[in-house]
Amino acid sequence: MLSDLVLACQQIEADIAAEEQRTGIFDRSDARYPILARSLNERHGNLKGTIATLEKSVSWRNPGSTQHSPIKPRVSCLWRACLRLCATIFWRGPQSPSFVTVIPG
């Protein structure tokens, strides 16, 4: 799961770089900075926070470990459904009418 999130972060970073390159505006404080890049930067920050929280959770469960444990922490069905909904919103965006049709399980 962590590797998937890290991969998503890398993809977002590439998308941000492509959008900045396309517009030629790299300064985030510039009023002309692309809205897509702003949105992707926000998602990237949120995803980094999620990764940090999950890594802390894994290290808390394995206190002597300095590496990621190969054992995935067990997640309740509700938490799994919540993650699935967040991932759906993340990939499709809240404007997509299909994001409300996610069925957990």
C-alpha cells in the first residue's frame, strides 16, 4: 500500500512538472501559476502527509524496525472503504458524478 502511494506521489510530481513546463510558469506565488498545478501540489502535500502517517503507524507496530515491515497492518473494513473513497475522489476528482457510487467491499 505504501509503495502504491509513493508511486502516486511520483506521478503527481511528474504531472506538476509537465504542467509547469507547458505554461512556462514555475513560481507558485505567481498569480498566473496554473490552477491544475496548484491543485496537484495540494494533493501531493496531502498524499505525503498520508504516507508519513502510515509509516509512523507501521513503525509504531514494529518498534525495533528501521525498515518497512513486509507485513501489512490490518485495516478495518470501514477504514478500507474510506481509503477507497478517498482514492476515487483523488483520481477522478470531486466534480465527477461517479465518485458517489463507490461501493465499499
